Amino acid sequence: MPTTPKEFADRIDALRGQLVEQGRRVQRLLEAAFAAFFSRDEAGGVAAIRLDDEVDSVDVAIEQECVQLLTSATREGAALEPVQLRAVLTIVKINNELERIADAGVEVAERVKSVKLISATFPDTCRVMANSAVGILRDSTASFASNDARIAKIVLQSQHAVTAFKDAVLRDSEERIAKGAMSVDVAFQLHEVASQCELIADHCTNIAEQIIYLTTGAVVRHTEAKWIEVPAKA
């Protein structure tokens, strides 16, 4: 049966719904991974890692549906509007970013076994940094769910906060090591978690860029000092 414009739009809407739920699924994985890390809960870490199986399965399913959608449109000679093509390409790209964010969460969860044997107290700044990374993902998903470029722009600015938290964690670790108040092993684990938080924020800004492109047609670029938008061509 020919693919009508309405059928095409309905399939895109269904894919959007799946992607929004995938964002929430990845958020749950991150929350579980960080909770397990800070509480040194090995069983919780294993549970967080298992959540990645479903993330990977949905990731593949969404990509396959996007391919099928474009294949159907091509086979039927559908005249797709630029905004429709952007929508499909955006879904594919965001889907990929979410899968990579989940991988970062798995990296955190896999460190639970190592920190379980460490009795030192983690700096409060590290927990704040982790919460910020989760919050950026939550905002990214909300922005896509509502096609809200305003929220996407907030995500772009929030990346700097995570980077600042990472720097603060590393400086604090260096000072504690110098005073003999923190072991190198603890500092190493914190450094790795901080790096994953920064990576999560980077992937979220990629998602935000795609949302801005989808909703406005503008291309976002990062300069040394700020984010700038290159307006869509007329």
C-alpha cells in the first residue's frame, strides 16, 4: 500500500515517542549507575549494567525502523519535505547519542567493584557533578519531546557547568593527595567518573544541536567562548 504523507507523519511520530522513552530509559540507567557508585553497591552496579541490554535492543530497533521508513518513501516515490527528512535524520543521530550516553553509564557502573574496597568519603562536588549530568540528559529528552529549542539552548550552556565541576573535583583531589587525605586510587576513580560525566554532557549538547537544527534549521557551532547559531539559508 502506498505511503501517504499522513502515514509517513504517523510513523515519524511513533519513532519520536520511542526515542523519548529511550531517553528516559537511559536516564534510569545513569541514575542507577551513579547511585551504585556512590553507595558502593555492587549488586546495584550489575543491575545498572543489565539495563544497557534493553537500551541496545531499542537502539537497533529505532535505527531499523528509520531505514524502513526511508525505504518505503523512496520505493513509493514520495515527495518528502525537507522538515520530514530532517526529522528522520535527527531521530537517527539522537538515537546514536543516547546509546553512547548509556555506554558512559555502564563505565561508571563497572567501577563499583573497584570502589567497593575503598573506604574514603567521596567529595560532595562529585555527587553534584553526577546529578548535573543526569539533569542535562533529562532536559535534552524534554527538549526533544516538546520540540523546544529554548530548553535545548539551556542544555548547551549547562555543559560548561559540568566541565567546571570536573575541574573542581580534580583540583580537590590533587589537594587532598598532597595533604595525604586521599589515596591515588580514590583520585583515579573520581577522575574516571568525572570524565564520564563530561562525556555525557558532550553527547547531550550534540542532541541539543540536533533539536535546534530540527526546529529552526539553524546550525549550532561552539567557539572558544560561547555557542553561536548559523541561521538557516533562505
